[in-house]
Amino acid sequence: MASLEEEFTLSSVVLNAGSEGLLGVEQTSKTDQFLVTDNGRTVILYKVSDQKPLGSWSVKQGQIITCPAVCNFQTGEYIVVHDNKVLRIWNNEDVNLDKVFKATLSAEVCRILSVQGTEPLVLFKEGAVRGLEALLAEPQQKIETVISDEEVIKWTKFFIVFRHPVLIFITEKHGNYFAYVQMFNSRVLSKYTFLFGQDENSIIESFTASVDRKFISLMSLSSDGCIYETLIPIRPTDPEKNQSLVRSLLFKAVVSGDARHGVALTVLDQDHVAVLGSPLAASKECLSVWNIKFQTLQNSKELPQGTSGQLWYYGENLFMLHGRSLTVIPYKCEVSSLAGALGKLKHSQDPGTHVVPHFVNWETPQECGLGAQNSEQSRRILRRRKIEVSLQPEVPPSKQLLSTVMKDSEKHIEVELRKFLAIKQTPDFHTVIGDTVTGLLERCKAEPSFYPQNCLMQLTQTHVLAYSLCPDLMEIALQKKDVQLLQLCLQHFPDIPELVTCACLKVFLSIADDSLQETDVNMESVFDCSNSVRDEKMEEQTEILQNGFNPEEDKCNKCDQELNEKPQAKTKETTLCPVIAKRAALLNAILHSAYSETFLLPHLKDIPAQHITLFLKYLYFLYLKCSENATLTLPGIHPPTLNQIMDWICLLLDANFTVVVMMPEAKRLLINLYKLVKSQISVYSELNKIEVSFRELQKLNQEKNNRGLYSIEVLELF
């Protein structure tokens, strides 16, 4: 059984004159983000769940993108080719494509292909293939010719088989079609010629393919409206010889035979294919899902605005151009069974879903001319298929997991969850994760002794959940004072309310050091401070004069004199961290969290004054460490930034200054912060003075244009 859910528009598309649609839609290293390349100059990165663009890049006016942009899954970078030969590589931080990495190749590129687990491949229009790294090492290397003259590449597909990359591409020449299969583990290139029957129309409109351990199943939608299947061996018997391929009829008349545009075909899984096109000559275009195993039409959706004949499939989403919009249609395909194929599964059919019971009669002997003998054989085949269906598991893994959550032990639940997550992305992956978390949290409330911490952490790390989907998760973690899970939630949930963020901060500041030492937390954001000890009195600070600030200077009116002196490189003693390393890692998670100042300030007033002081001392310590570095950054994999540190110092002082100023133990800290601010004001004042001089120099530079080739000038600055 297959269901097509409600479609939504991802973006509007501007089609150029004579354009047939988009160049391509390609998945990135993040499963919810896709690169959309238009038929012109622009590549846009979209996040499907939010239905919004995350970035956009364009080539210069006069240039044109000639193949779809793809993601290098090994590095997370993006690759595109414009003007057939110019290759560009960039990442999310880059803004202008004209300033990113550029390589000009010696031959025209047909496609760049990239899949998980291997480096991208570059397929040239003449049939040669190069790995990206080898090509970038020598961009102007000679590219050989593989295909013959006038032979044009029509379709390509990149697989991983037995952990080795396999590339297949289809070419066409004067109505004849050829298949090339490149095995990269053995460097073998095999060529095949398609053989057509006398009654077959040789014009092929669309290709799709799937792979198993022995064969590549190549399906083609021909202009007569039928789908044909061709099996290509992964390991050919004679790779040096030009071999022939025979097509077999898979589906008859799935689209109108008069259709020449707006048709497409893609395989969804081993049992289902999606077809784009008009089922009848006079009807409107529609998207339909067919069951390969039982030859039935599972579902269809009418597309009144028409399509461009382009269809892409990733995960559980179908992408297509509907009118002038890029449309996404989520779908679900259940495990294939005879009852499901005929629409008889009561639990699998959603209300309002229309299933067309169009199927092939397996017991029709007339076409083969074998009479009753063939009829009996067909009945035996049907019985055998029924037996195979009955042997299939009645309960899918997702249902087994949800059943386990409600009754089994924590250890058993953890084992079943690990098995489910190992299946990768199933069509109902997001739904099952949400239901599993809900079931676990409901059981935690009903059974106080039940708390599957490992399971909750694994589910949080799937990047599927958000605070709005499971608010009880952080509530229970706060009750249990599970700082490890709270840290994960702060790192993975983008929509945590300010009230909950402050509640986490209270727990992080109040929990004892002994309890923290026994807890396993993520230490990526903390630099090496193994010699740091807790020092509530903030021992004497360093004499380093950097960034215009010397914490040792007691007389703030001497800041102007310090600016004229050489920076001191010696320190009296090392600055000590006021908190242990694990508490620092938790506080860094707070610094990285998103917030709105208006909603955060009222909740910060509820934190005890001694905890506010401790947090301020830690932030002041981080500032001093930033000042020791010329780049004003902290070491570590994901440390807090200087802006985050300063913003939180301001927030804490704004919310609690009246209370903190009355505390004797906070006096020295406030004086240091006061001197910090005053010294920065002095630095900015001096910079403003220098700015005036630079303006005068700029004016003098503009007047140099009228001077000769050689001159001596004396500039006096007062």
C-alpha cells in the first residue's frame, strides 16, 4: 500500500525562454537540506521541513550553470560547473561564487555525481570519468573520448555496490540506445546495446534504476506509454565485447501513448515506482505510484497545472515542477503484500485516500497460447506468492519498537531502538521517533523508577526532535537533574523557551562538583584547562596589556599612558578558572543557546545572587583568555565566541546589578568589569582619532593621479 500526502510548494521557479525546467535537485549531507539548481545562474539551498531557503549563490551575468550543483559528502562542500568547463567549490560561509575555489578543465562536463561513502565523480560529455581529487590535482589533464561521434549522454546514475562505486550512463545515437557500466574497483568499462522488438517504439522518454547484489535493474518509460525492464549484470562475462540487452515489458500503458512531454519515471523501492504523466490522451497530468510485484496502481494525484516531466526522489519526498512551482509531495510505501496491493489492508488506508484497483490478471492463458496447462501453472505461481506473503513479518520494525517501549525493560528497549536506528531512514522514520519519545515519557510519568537515559539520548541525537515536539523531555530531565541530557537538548533543539534555558542554567550552577565529576558530558567546547581550579576569590590577574585592557592597572586615568607603552609579554601568575571543566562545558552550552533578550531578562532575576556571581566570574575568565589571543577567539572545537561572552555579561548585569553590587565578594569582579569597559572606551576613542588621519590620506591618494611616474612626497600628521 502506498499513500501520497498533501503536497506543499517549496519555491516558485522562474523559467527562462525555451527552458524545460530545473537543472536538478540534489541532496546534501544533511538529509533535510537540498540544492536546487535552476536553468540559468542560481543555486539555492533549501530546508524542506521549514520550507525556506538557507542560502543562495549565483554566477556572474553572462555566465550560465551547465550541470546541477551537488554536495561532496566527504567534506560538506558544494560543487557546480558553469560554462561547461569551469568548476567551482564553496561552502555555506561563502557569499560570492566569483571568489570561491575555481578550476578550469580541459573538456566539457556532462554531470557531477556524488553519493554517500565515496568521493564525487566528474563525467565528461565524451564519456570519460574522473575522481574529483585526481581532477583537481591536474585540472588541464587530457580527457580521452569514450563514446562515438554524435553519441549523446541522456541519463546517468551512481551506485555503491559491495562498497565499491559503480557508474551507469545511457547514450543515444540516431534512435539507438547504449548503456555503459563503469566498475571502479576493477577499472572495467562495459558497453551494451539495447535490442528492441518489432512492436516496440524505440523512443525512450525516461530512465530509472535500482541495484541488487547481481544485477542493475534498468527501467525505461517509452513513448508508447509502457514501462520496460532491462537487467544488466554487475559482473559481465566478457567486458571487452559489445554485448546486447533485451527489454521485457513490465507495465503496459501506464501513461498515454500520445504523451511526448511531462512524463517521468523513478523507482521508490524494490516494490514501487512513481510515474509522472497523463494516463489518458485527454486527461490531465497526474502522479501515480505502481506496485511492481503485483502490477497494481496504488495511488494517484492529479496535477492540474501540468509538469515539466522532471521527477526527483529522496528519502520520503518526491520533488517536481508543478506549473511554475517546485512542489514536494511526501509519500509512504508499506511492505509489499497482496492485500495491500489490492487495497484490502484496513489499517493502512488513510481516510479519503483513493486507491485504484487496476491490476493484471495472472491467470489469462490466451496471450501465451498454452491453454489449461498455463492456467494451472499461473494458479501455482499465485499460490506460491500467497505463501511468500504469509511468511512476511506481520508487524513492521516500527510497530515492534513502539510495543516494546510500553512494556519491556530499559535494556531491551535500548537494544530494539539500536536495531531500528541501524535501518537508516525508513519512510516513517520521523513519525516513529516522535511516537517512541512520547511513549517513553508517558511511561516515565507513570513509573517514577523508569528512566531510560540512554534511549532518550539516542533519540535526541537523531536530529529529528525539537522542544515543541516533546516539551516533557526537558521537564523530566530537569527533575532528574540529568545534565548530560540537558546539554544534548541545548545543542540539538533550536526552539527552547527562555524559561527552560534559565532552568537549565540554575541546575548547571547549583549541582555539586562531586556529582559533576561522575557525569559524562560533552567537552568539545572546553579548551585544555587541566590546571584550572575553583577560585571564588579570583586571584591576582595577569599583567598582559592586550586589546587596550590591563586588569592589573588600578588607576583608570592612566589608560592613555598604557596605550603608548609596549605590550608586556610576561605574567605574574596564571589566570585560574573559577569552575571545573565539566561545569564549564555545561555553561558553554547555555552561551550557545538561542534566546530573545526581552523574554530572557525576567527569568535571569530568579537565579540566586551567588550563582550569578559565579557565572560572571567564569565569563570574565573567558574574556581574559580571549584577550590573550590576537584573533580574540578561544581554542577548542566549538568554543563560545567573544560576542556571546560579552552579551551574557551584559544580560546578567542588567538583570541582577542591584543585587550583585551589594555583595562584598563581587566587589573586585565589578571593579575589573568597570575597568574593562573604560579601557575599551579609551581604545575606541583613539581609533576615532586615527580614522580622521586615514581620511586625509585617502584624499591625498586620490590626488596622485595627476602626478608623474616618479615623485618624493613628505606627509605630516599632527
